[in-house]
Amino acid sequence: MTTRNAYDVIGVGFVTVDCLWLTPEKLVRGEKHEVSDMVLQGGAPAGSTSAQLGRLGYRTGFLACLGDDTLSGIARQEFRANGVDDGLFQVHADASPALALCEVDLRTAERTVYYNLSRYRHLQTEDIPMETLRAARVLIMDSFEIDAVETILNGVQGSPVRTVLDLEHGSNEQLKRCIALGTDVILPWVSVRALTGKEDPESALREIASWTRAQVVATDGMRGSWAISPEGELLHQLPFDAPAVDSTGCGDAYHGGYAVGLLEGWPLAVRMEYGSWVAAQVVQKLGGRTGLPTAQNLGQHDFSALSAPTRAAVEKLAREGATTTASLPLSER
């Protein structure tokens, strides 16, 4: 078990158990249907992003409330199977993860999601181990736990921890407060447009940049992602071509690739490209975690579509493994 002061990464956010299946083309409501593929696995934004980092060997934990029911047991096992330590879970007898049922369209890879939150327990202030969070290298946080996220962001100010924020839920006022406090903010384009009223990525990102010192990135599926570099240049990363099976978790995969780049010290353009590449691996499989690379199989992937700087960085990661707290000089931990 990972000790509580030795995490490279801590995820904070929603916990779900997902059941996903490929919906038959000829569907008759009210009848029974055999499906060609069905998966039961953990899900939700920060959870799947954390799973990517745990799979690659980073010392990863996750903060959320769970109970002692069957769904909580499945969620715990899913985290452990993906290299994520379960020592930070706050156990409450009446708590349970969300259950999500996901129909995936065979033709379009689009999904229809049904979910239940009847026993979900959101994080409270007393559940948050602030000193442990301040000692991590990177925090991954999603806005399904927006109140806890804002509390944590205030609590880690003045520490060296990087905070990768996936913000799409909450009032504009609260989202703006969180953006101002974060270090790396990755927003879906729909949220960027709603927050700024702008219709083009460059002007929208420049406006958000005036609210914060964070690195801000906007993502928009098949349109790719955009960011304003520290030098003031607009960067646009196109998505990679890949046969699409299921779009579940593609955004979470992008966040995971970006966070890998933070941990490895990669420049912004490389972080964005690697994030896009990881998303292309995930879209080819059913389920948001199925296609995530692992420390064992990363080197078996085809890197030919990557630019030379990103290919060199990823090949080094595949060859030498993750840079963890155990491998850093004391001055950098």
C-alpha cells in the first residue's frame, strides 16, 4: 500500500461503476438481445484519468466517499487493478458509487447514458486530508465534486502541487473562482463558450487567460484542442485518425496524457499531442479505460503518427518508465 505522503498523483472526483454495451443495429424494444461486446468497469472523469497514471506506474491515489456495498467493492477493485491505491477513500456506511448504464451506438460510437445517484455521498470538508494533497506532485480534479475542488484549491495555494482541472459542471461564478486558483485547466469548448461568450477559440482562451495564471486548454472532440502557449502563441492540436468504437472516456484520456507530460516535464505542445494520442487509443475500445496504455504495453504501440519531439518523449517513457517520487532527487519531491 502506498504511504499517504508519497503520492505522485491524487485524483479527486466522481466515482462510478459503468456497464457498457454495443447496442445491436436492429433493436426491438421490449425484447431480449444478445450483444457483441459488454464491459463492466470503473468510470467518471478524474477516476479514469487517475487510472491512466496508475497504469503507467505513477504513485497514484484517489479521494472519494465509498461504502461497503457491492458497487463500492467493484469500484475499489477497479482502481486497484489500474494501479490506483485505495488508502484515501473515505468510508461511510450509507455511501455508494454512482451506477451508469451506457448504450454505445455501433455506427457512430456515440453513447446514451443512464445513471443513478441515490446513494452517492459528496466529499465534505472533514473528508479532505489537506496536507496529503499538498504533498502530491499533481492533483486531478473534476467538477462533479466542485465544492470540494474549490476547498482543495484554496487549501493547496502556496504548495508546489500542480492542479489539473476538468471543469464542466457548476455555476459560472464558481467555475471562474476555480479557474483562478488552478495551475492547469482543461475545459470542453462548450464550457469555454458559455463562460466567455466568444465564438472562436483564440479570443475565448485569451479572455480566460486574463482571469488566471493557469495554463488553459480547450478541447472539442473531432475539432481538436487549443491553448495559448506561455510565449503567447495559439496552439492547435488536431485529433488522430482512429477507428472509433466508443467515445466514452476520450476526454479523460486526454487529461491523463496531459498530466503524464506534467510529471515528465514535457512542454505544452508535447503534452497536448500525447493527450490527443492517448484519446485515440481509448476510442478504439469499448469502455473509457480499456484502451489506456500501460507501463507493460506502451512500447508496443505505433508512434509513427507523432511529431519527432513527442515521439522521442514517449519512447523514452516507454523505455525508462515513469518518473516517480522514488526516482526524483529530494529537492524535487
